[in-house]
Amino acid sequence: MLYDVTDVGRAGARKLLELDFVANNVANSSTTGFKAEHLYYAMKGKKIDQGVMPGLGYTISAIDYSQGTLQTTGNILDLAIEGDGFFTIQTNQGTVYTRDGSFMLNKNKELVTGQGEHVLGDAGRIVIDGTSVKINEEGMIYVDENPVGKIKVTAFENEQLLTRSADGRYTDRAGASPKKAANYKVNSGYLEMSNVNAVREMTDMINLQRTFETYQKIILTLQDMDKISTTRIGKLV
Amino acid sequence: MMRSLWTAATGMVAQQIEQDIVANNLANVNTVGFKKSRADFQDLMYQIYAKSGAETSQGNQLPVGIEVGMGVKPISTQRMFLQGDYQQTGNQFDWAIEKDGFFQFDDNGETYYGRAGNFKINRDGLIVNSEGLPLLPNITVPTGTVSFTVDTGGTWTAADQEGNPLATGRLELAIFINPAGLTAIGRNLFAKSEASGEPITGNPGENGIGTISQNFLEMSNVNVIDEMVRMIVGQRAYEINSKAIQTADSMLGIIAALKRS
């Protein structure tokens, strides 16, 4: 037999993993700056005439970096990037990148994230001390009409190589090659909402449940066939 | 047993919090000077399922690792200091602030800040808010005052029956560089925090401080339509999360059914 129960079982396990991704996407449908992530399968590139059946190939997860919708908040320090790139954040573990731009000021009047980590500008930390703040579309920050810094927006040659972690953070561990973002607009007073698409997640859910059911039927059929071969074939007439 | 069950459950909890905030916003749709809030969420940690560069069972190398997210957590609620609508009341002690600025109130030595401008006079002639907290700097309305006027710059004049001024003075307002960082303490009041910065006080209409409109009140900035939309979106998101739980559950059922007696 070309396939046995364990192969089908493994395929079923992949569907369970796929559901984990769907569940995480729908759970984050209200998370600021969240990017949906899906699992994809690739077949191993061997042909039947080479005497090997195409086995279970790669399992790849890909983050969907499409733009989320912008929601107005009215707070000047809420920033949303429209287009390419990420905000650059300085943490104790090194530089991380995020699309979640709900920033605030700490007691030293520095621009920080909700966790108190510094938001980097082109020339390091950004200090906002004055009576009025304005942030323009290039990310230039004006305090009392004087420029004090520019929000550093970092883009990547290959965004798919970023590693994501909690709190909407992305880290470059695998050579995603950071570069200066060119195609972007910083919107002050807006936040980028989650880009999770409910229709896609629902259809994925239906699809993977039905596929899972099919796997069950295959396993049951294989069980029946095993039973037949052990009970009938060896039987003396 | 299954990650997705718990992951989707965190999503449902998050949507419940979202509904709590929508409910509070809607409950305050007629509260003078009320500023609506929103809930902020962040994704939880990611569990490494396969590391990048790891060998698969077929001897391939994974180009990118697979990390499975574990759901969502609420991190904060943020005030949204958008301007509320103005309502004309005709009451001379109803003052609205146009653009930035907060009235300052004294609560036993602590200064609190608020946008609600529905003032009263207490038995000592002091101008107080609905809670009885005196406005800072204190304004005492002299006895015999018939008309009390405030101009856009905050200069107030108390006049008697014949229109002779009895007392005059000027209001002060406070602004913050980051009003979103103020801490809401209830009763329509806010306290300064590290995030908001120190208050900058001054006269209305000067140095970026807003102006005063007498006989007007700033209403709540809750927009019923926005809140209704958030409610609908939140309810559907809740439903979809519950579907993820159902899917996980029925897949578990399928697994259980694999074993036939």
C-alpha cells in the first residue's frame, strides 16, 4: 500500500496546526497592528516515475503583511503607518519592529511604547518637551513648531524572514535585511487595525474541518481493509 | 489538549472587554464633558512549533520557522480626547472649552482636571463643579451679582442689577502635552500622570490654550453610530471565535470517533 494510516494521521495533525493559526487570527481580530498568519503546504518535488511517491512536503507559515484599516483616535501620539515599514523600537533584547503605533510619553518626556520601551527616531530616542506636538506624514515631529526628530520607519527586503513574538513585535534574526522605508505615510491620530479577514478565516475553518472529516473516512476505510485482509484472506475455505 | 481551543477562548474574553467598554461609552452618551475610551489589545506569546533551519522528516530544511500564536490579551484602555459636541444651554454658569484645555479643580489640596463646565455656586459664593469641588484659581461671586459674563479669553465680570461691575478676574486653564496619558479617576475628572506630563497653565486663548464659550456645554464625545458599529463588529468577532472553538471541538470529536469498539 502506498499510504498507510500514519501518513493520513500526520496530514490530520497538520490540519490541527492550521486551526491553531486560524484561532490565533480570529482571537486577534481587534489587536492593533496585528498581521494575520496562515499555514501553507508545499509538495515535495519528486515524481512517481522516480519510484518515490510525493510525500508530505514543506509546511510553511506566511504572514500576510497587507495594510490594515486605519481608525481615528484623536490622540496625536497614536501613529499608523500606511504603506511599507515598521516602527523601530529599542528594547533590552535589542531592536524590534512593530506596526502597533499606540505610543505615549514617559516621565523623561521620551516617546515610548505601552511597555515603556523607546521608540527610535533617525537620531536615536525622541524627546517631546513643549506645549504642542505635530507629526507630519514623513514622520517628522514638531514640538512648538520646531523639528525635534523623525520617526524611524524600517522596511525589509524580505519581510517573511522576520520572527514574530508577543505584543506585535517582529525581530530580524534570519537576515531579513533592513532598509530605509520609502513608500510610507505616517498618520498621526490614527491606529492601524488588525488585517484579519473574517471571511477567509471562516472559509478556512469550514475547509479544514471537512478535510479532517475526509481523513477520518480514509483512516476508517484503511482500518476496514486491514480487517478484511486479516479475517478473510487467510481464511481456509 | 488543543491550542486552538484556548487561543479562541482568549479572543472571546477580549471581545467581552471590548463590549464592556462600548457599554460604558454608551452609558455616558449624555454625560457632560465625557471622553470615550477604547480597549487596546496585543497578541500573546508565540510557541515555536518548528525552528527555522530545522530538518523536516523528509530531510528538507525549513526556510522559516513556524511559530504558533497563542491568542490575545487586553493591555490598556485609552481615553480619546476628541472634541465633544456643544450644546447651548443659556445658563451663564455653563462654560465650554473650545479646543485644548482643562478646568482645574481643587479636591482637598489635590488638583484634578476636567472638561465638564457645568458650574454652580456654593454657599460661600465660590464657583464649584457639580461635585462641589472649587474651580482653580478660585472665583468668588460677590453677593448682589445679577449677571456674570465670561468672554472667550476667560475674563469674567460679575455685575449688579444696574450693570455696575462688582468684581472681575481671569480664568486659567491647564493643557497637557499628552492628554491621552491622563488617569481617569471617575466623576468626570482626570489626574496628571507621568505619561501626561506636568500641566501647563495659562489664560484661555493664549499659548495654544483653547477659548471659553459661555452659555454652552461640551457634551460627551461618544458617537452612538460608532459605538453601535463597534458593538456589531465585536459581537461578530465573538461569534467567529466561538466558531473556532466549535471547529476545534468537532475535530476532537472526529478523532475520538476514529477508535471503533
